[in-house]
Amino acid sequence: MNWDDVRMFLAVARSGQILAASRRLGINHATLGRRVTALEEDLRTRLLIRRTNGCELTAEGEVFFRAAERMETEMLAAQASTGRIDTAIAGTVRIGAPDGFGVSFLASRLGRLTRRHPELKLQLVPVPRSFSLSQREADIAITIEQPEQGRLVSSKLTDYTLGLYASKAYLAEAVIPESVEALKDHARVGYVEDLIFSPSLNFTGEIMRNWDASFEISSAIGQTEAVRSGAGIGILHDYIARQYTELVRVLPEVTIRRAYWTTYHESGRNLMRLKAVIEFLGELVREEGDIFV
């Protein structure tokens, strides 16, 4: 398999057009088409469905595209280690993030980065119970703990806080609790305990021994919506809850502190597209850091 053919396939897959990819690569579009065909013949499978208005990946093409991106990452890392530094902010970066941070904070802000770098493609995905940076299930992971194992590069992104909240509608029909003990007399919203994949997510244990929620949701966004609806008192991320005027902080002296970390595989250390995303994430929290504390 010719690496140049793989590189050209990636350009076509990312642009969706042979003509656009040929302009970006600075080669004749007919030549590019022949190189992609040669790759398909080497692999003995069809990677692209070619139409007059563009190209679409086949199912096999989708699988090979992900593999080709991993090959590209390793190739660029090898080049960087020998002094040839990747200078292009282009290609795909997959960011894995908790749903609270990903949906409530990142989703509305990452568009700025794609506008800044038109050839950069971002994918925002939820961090599952377990994931592998080495297998590129995510290029950058936002985690609530600093990973201690593996060939990973990690740094603290920001601290953040959580607190107890209820809706104004709920409190209009209930006595506002004046102590943690009084929470036992209220409906409570919490996590599904057997789906808590990290001790750091066991927020309720820092407040009372037996939270015993009447409504359990395995999503920070879902819990926020449940509390907003009047389902009970819940432990919510302050930077999310403050967006809603119908939510009231209960027992404001009770505060839980956590941190978000950015982590990526060390093979991507010199990839400019990863650097650009990491730097942009830092830029965001510096600009809006006051919402997290």
C-alpha cells in the first residue's frame, strides 16, 4: 500500500470532492482520481461512491477512513520526531467530553474554532464508561480525573463546582431545607448508582450517607432538566444551573469541587490540529473562567 495514495484518499474523503481535494493538494484531478482507484485496487474494495456532484464513502470506506486517520497520526508523529513538524491545522479531531461540559459549554463555542480553521473538522462525542485514546476512540478527552496510566499527556483545564438546587415551583410547595438532615424530607434527584464509573462522580456521598433519590438519571443534563421540572432537589453543576432563572441554590454553604482535565495520546504531541484544539479549550476557560467557580 502506497502511503501517498492513502494521504490522497484522506483529502478526498475530507473534502467530499476529487476536484476540491486536487486543488488543495496541488495536483491534477484526473491524477488524483487514478491514485484513489489504485488504492481501491490494492485493498480490493470500493472506498468511494463517485458522483458528478461529489464523493461519498462506502461502508468499507468509512472503516478505512478511520484507520487511515490513525495511520496519518502515527506518520505525522514519526515525522515530528525526526524534525519534520506538521504545520497544517487540518483534518479531524474527536473530542470526548462529559455531557454536562460537552453539551452545555463546548457545543455552542467550538464553532469559533472551525471558522478560524476552515480545514479543521471537529467531532464532539460523550465520554463513555471506558474509552481508548491509543485506539483513537477520542483524540482529546475531557475527564474529571487525571489519568495515571498509559502514554498520555494530561493537564488541568479548569476547576468547577456543584451545589444543591431546586426549582422555584418545587420550593413554592415545600419547606426550604435549612440543613443537610432536612433533605431527607424532600424528593431528591440523583445518578443511577450502578452506572457511576468513577468515584469522583459520587457527589451524593459527600453530602449525606444515603441520598436514596426518587428519580435517578445517568446524565448531568437530564438531572438539570428534572430539577427544573420540579422533580426534587438535585446536585447540579453550578455553571449549568446558573443559566436558568427558575433554579434556586439550596443550602449554599454546601459546595462540591471537581476539575476537568484535557488528555491526549503522546503520539499526537506534535500534531498542529491537536495543539490548536487544546489551546482553544484553554482560551475558552480563560475567557469565561468565572462561570466555573
